[in-house]
Amino acid sequence: MLETLMAATLRYQLSAERSFLEGEKVIITFRILNLSEAPVRLLNWYTPLEGIKGKILRVTCNGEPLEYRGRMVKRGQPEAQDYTLLKAGESAEAEFDLAKSYELRVCERYEVMFTGHIHDIGSATDTLPRPSGEFVPLEIPGNTVSFSIIPASL
């Protein structure tokens, strides 16, 4: 099992339109890809796969960090449905409205990066969920997405 997890190669991708009008939804797409040759199951908690439920993003406007204003969720123990199975080469994605969690204004350059990690990852044959004290976490690399918000009157 440990060899499979060590060989697991996950990567995330963020994407968005190049610009949005002030006051409108700012839809970001989060995609996680399994680039390994083995299936994995990952805990959705604190990833955009479950929605934005904590400080899991770094958002800046012209280089200045923005404060997270969304929901904060405390957790008990995970359940089986909190995990996503990704077969080799498969991906999962979710969209979210950044404006629901951050106070966005007209800005020339917003940058958004996922700062979370996978709290628990297992092979397709592992017994999951595990108790939180036995999680196998995994850091995943990915990109930063950038866009602008322009005045609605233009």
C-alpha cells in the first residue's frame, strides 16, 4: 500500500475566464488529476471538490492578500462518501464562485492558488475511512490562475 501511495502522482489545475464584470459571479474550476498508474481514493475535505469550507485558497489582488470571509467547518470522522475514487489517468472537477468567500472588487490582476492538501489518500483496496489520527496526507502541486475584474459600466 505505501508503495502505491508514494507512487501516486496527483496534480491540480485551476481555470477561469480572463476577466469578470464587477458584482457578477467569479466561477473558478478546480480539477484534480491522477497521473499515476494506480487508482487512488482521496478525502474531499478541504478541497474544492466539496466546496469552499475553509481557508484553502490564496487570493491576491495586485499582489495584496485578501481575507477569507466564507464558512469554516469543523470535522468529526470521515465517512465513505467523503472519498473520491480516481482511476489511473482519471480526474474529478468542481466549480465554485469565488465571490461567495472573498470580497472581490475591481482589480487589474487577481491570482488564486489552492493552498490545501489531500488530508487522506489510500489505494482502491484500503479500508477507508480511517480515523483522523491515521490519515495519510499528500501535498499536491498545481497552477495559479489569474484574471481581472472590470467595472460593470465599461
